Amino acid sequence: MEAVQIINARIATDKQVIENGSVLIDKGRIYAIKREAPEITGETIIIDGEGKLLIPGMIDVHIHGANGYDMMDGTTRSIQEVSKTSAATGCTSFLATSVTSDLETLLRMIDKVKQVAGHEEGAMIAGIHAEGPYLNVKRKGMQNEAHLRHPDLSEMGLIIERADSLLKMVTIAPELPGGMELVSFLHKKGIVIAIAHSDATYEEAKEAFRLGASHITHCFNGMRPIHHRDPGLIVAAMEEQKVSLQAIVDNVHLHPAIVRLMHRVKGPDGIVLVTDALQAMGLGDGEYVFGGHQVTVRNGIAQLMDGTLASSTVTMNEALKNTVTLGIPLQDAVRMASTTPADVLGLTNKGRIAEGADADLVLLDDQFEVEWTMIGGKMIFKRESDGNHR
């Protein structure tokens, strides 16, 4: 593999934004970062950043579908379409995320993800995120009530065995019967335990955190709200330094003031930007079937017939733009989209522009549109001059 040099870029590193910087890539990893373009020697591919923003590849730990494809539909094509669409929106790694279903459907989804992993046509599969089925019907949101059930260690053991090492995150409601036992079980397996679709009290949440839960799925949505005499899960999570919070910054799921509050309390190292996207991402308004429900998307907002929000249509680059527009510093927003999710998943070589890190990089224009996406030093998406992509 030839060495690659990216010149004339605004580089967002962990510590600063370097103007007119240069990144040297060798064997798929970042070899050096310079404040100016060094002398070019040997066989080197030169890429002009044209003064645009170079960020670490974004990592989406919560995505269900894209471009008309739902990853629960039992096909490898759906997984590949999400991979390709994710890459086109600046995402270089993602967790294939399930919704609540019967066991057979979930296992079939796991099998298809396993078949695609290592052969992705776009963004890399970092693992699987099982959202459910052990969720509280009281806070079910769009989750299908017909398949919600109490935690079952035997069933979860079968799911883990089927997924091999790919199961990275499980979202549960720990207050359900058997919930705390499941938290301990998953923690011993090294799986990230997230909480959502939960009616957990403050005290129940604290116990779950003590046992190993460390993440909150789509914070504020699908959970007991904050009350001054009943602070609940959200306040408990905000008090715990080790607990990170997902944020869907689509100008629908969270009020701008709430996003700023989350940032003020947790900082960029405690917030993870996600899409929580359904198959409407990339297609827009229309009628869809998701999680066994009829979903209508109007003006980019996905809802069930009763008005319940049903996932999102936002992309990672849009979420990044929205976050900055709300007043979050650019460098912090980039950490929330790239570095923090990498840290949550233990991907120490991803989510950062640093010497030795994987060359997973994205170039954005001043409107946060993706110019190109690179994974391991290889260009996998590039926008054409007419705005189309290849």
C-alpha cells in the first residue's frame, strides 16, 4: 500500500484544530501530523484538503437502517446498504442495532451481520447492539409490545453464543424482574450495558450502575422523566462519571437547551452522538414498516399513528452540524461523534486523529457535507463535483 499524504486541511485532533495541517498515512495508519506540508519523498499519494475540515471517522453505536433497508429484515443486502450509506455520511464504524422481536428474528439478524462483518462495502461493523427485548412496556415507545419480555439469562446466553464476539451493547430495563441479575451477567461478559425504555427509579438506576451498567440509550427518550422529588434514571446517570449518554441531536428528540445541559454536566467525554436511524434515513418522507409498526415520516420526523416518535432520520454529519449550531464547540462535538463512542466500545485505535491511530478519516465542507470518507487509509466514498457520490 502506497503512503498517503493529506495536505492543506483543518485537522481536528484530540487537543486542537490545526489550520493548514498535513496528515501522513502509511499502511493504513496515521504516521505523523504536521502543521505544514513536509517535503514529499518516495511513492506518495497526495490528497489536497482544500482548507476543509478533517475529522476522525464518526462511530454510530445506534442505527437500525438506512436507504430503504432495515437490518432486521433478514438479508445481508440490508446490512451492506447501511454500511454504504453510513460511509457516505461520514460514519466509518457502526453497531448494527436490533429492535425488540421474537428470538428467531433476532438470531437471523445476528447471522446476517456475521456474514457481512469483514466484507463491508462501506463503514465497518464494530459489533451488534441489541436494543431489547428486555424493556419496560410502560416506556416502550415504538418497541413492539408483543415481543417485550422479562430478562431471561438462558435466552441471553443463547444470543451471546450465536453472536460470538460481535455482541457489544445491550439495552435493557434493569428494574424488571431479573434485570439486575442480567446486568451482572452481561458485565462479566464484557458487554456494554445500556439502559432505556425503562421506568427505573433513581435508586434502581444507581444499583444497576453499581453492578456494571455504564451507558444510557437515547437519553431523555423512553424513560422516567426528571421530577424534583423523583429524579429517576437521568439524574442518576448524570451523577455517575463512568456513565455515558446517547444524544439524538435531530432538533426533534431533544430541545437545544437539553443538549447544552447534557454537555455542561457530562462534557464531551460523556456524550455519544447517535442517529437511531430507521430505513428512512437517506430517503426522506414516506410510509415505512419498522419494528412491526406502520411509520409515517413527514418533514423528516418519523412517528407511529398515535404520534409516538419512531427512531430518527438524521445522519451523523447532520447530527454533528446540529450540535455545533446549538452552541457546542466544534472540537467537543467531534469528540462526541468520534472519540467518545470509540472509547465506549474500547476501540483505542479509532475515533481520533493521532499518531498510530487507524486512518479512518472524513473531510467535511463548511456546511458539514461529506467530501470523502477514508477507512484504513483507503478512500471508500467520494462525493462527485455535481453532488452525487460514488
